Amino acid sequence: MPLIPEEPQIHESAQGPRVTPASGRTAPTPRPVPGPRPAAPSRPGRPGPPRPAPPAQRASRDAAKPAPASPPAPAAATPQLQLIPASAQGALDAAEEAVDLLLDSGRAPGDVLVITTGDPHPWATHELSFGEASYWAQHDAGDDVFYTDAEVAERAGARPVVVVAVNGGPESVAASALSVAHARAGALLVVCGDPQRINSMLGAGV
């Protein structure tokens, strides 16, 4: 016997409302979906920040403000003074020892200036033999300890440490050397010589 094809089944939700054979009532009609609610009237907002003053008014207000006080200028630093007792004959050796101690403590060679009041240091005599231009060029380079005589010490520039060897010379020359050394020393002034003589010159306002 040939097979009779069956009718395809369709889901109920795709056919709309159906009549129920037992009761004869139709399925309830879906309720309409309410439309969008009208927007609520906008409430008045809070007042915004005050408008900036016109440029002329701002300038007048800024001019009325007191200017900030400038910080006071730092006071000039006074170098620390150290006296190493030595005779006139031993002042140069004492100055050499002072330089060695400074270098051993971490000072750079270019930080140190040595001034002699009597015989010049052998290094200065040797370098001057090549001419003053070469001699002062080494001073300007600032790479090494520089030795100079009291009579030309005013030409030397400032350095953190100045060592003075009072190894002779007239009193006026020694006093001038101490005055120049005090002006050139930035942090430390070391004076090697006769304490009584040095204190006498320092007490005279050097």
C-alpha cells in the first residue's frame, strides 16, 4: 500500500489565535503596548559659575595685589682661617705639607692657590722660565695647584682654598699677600709662618 505523506506541522505561535473546539472561545487578544511616555518638562538648572571679569577689571584687581617679597640676598661667605706655625725658613715646607693634606682629603688640585711672600716656589720659577704667557695660561686652565709670588698675586683668580707661605719678605709685602689671599679664598685660608707675626698683621685689619 503506498504511503500517504503527512502534512507538515506548524507551531501554534505562528498561526495566530485559534478556536478551542471544546469551549468555542478565542484566545485572549494581546494588549497593545503603550507608546513612549511624553518627556517631562525640563527643570530650570542651577546658575552657572560667575562670568570672568573683563580684562580691564582683572588688570586693576591684579595691580591692587601686593607683589611677593623677594628673598634676601645671601650673605658673602667668609673663608675659614687656619694657622700653621712655622719659621720663615720652614714656611714653604709647611705649605707643601698643607697642600698634600688637602689633596689627600679630596680637594682637586685646581682648587688650591699657593702664595709666597719671600722666595718664589721652585715650580713658579721653572714655569716662568717659559714666559709669563705660558705661566698664566696654566693658571687660567685651573687644572693644577698654582704657585705665585705675593707681588703678582693680585692677578690670580679666586679659588676655594688659598695657602700663604710667609717665608720672608718685607712686612708690607706679607700684609698685602694676606689681604689678597683673604679676598681670593672661597672656603679656606691656610697661613704658614710665625704666629706672632701673622696675628700682628691679622690684628691690623688684614
